[in-house]
Amino acid sequence: MERASLGLSTDPGHRHGHVVEFYETEVFLVDTVCRVLAPALRAGDAAVIIATPAHGMRFEAALTDAGVDVGAARREGRYLVFDAAVLEK
């Protein structure tokens, strides 16, 4: 099994949703996150990421490589990354 994911939404007609992703490899995780978030960020939507700092840096690099202006999204409050370890406490 390479992955299992679960999409959650309180309103099926609502365009916002939440995704929980389980992964076995780092490459798969980064590719999946980038594939989901890049189009949304390019379209002006927002993303909230809860990850380790190392994963956060990998996501940002992949999104930048995919043509997302992560700096602009961050300044506009559309790209928020929280340290999973800090939130755990």
C-alpha cells in the first residue's frame, strides 16, 4: 500500500475541504502535497499546513518549483505553516 487518504468536509457543496494523508515515503508525501496545494495557491486560495519544519521546507521548495509564489501567498496570509511539534504540546 503506497497511501491512504481521507477527505473531510462538513458541507459537500462547499468548495473548501480538509485532507488527511498517510504516506510511506517522503517523495510521495511531498509530491502529493504539492499536487494538491499548487493549483489552489495559484488560484488565490489558501493553504494551512501542519508539519515538521523539515517537511515544511520540502513543501515550500516543491511549491516554488511548481511555479507558486510562496512568499506572496505567505504575505497575503494564504500560506500558513505550523510546526507540528509545537502544536502537539
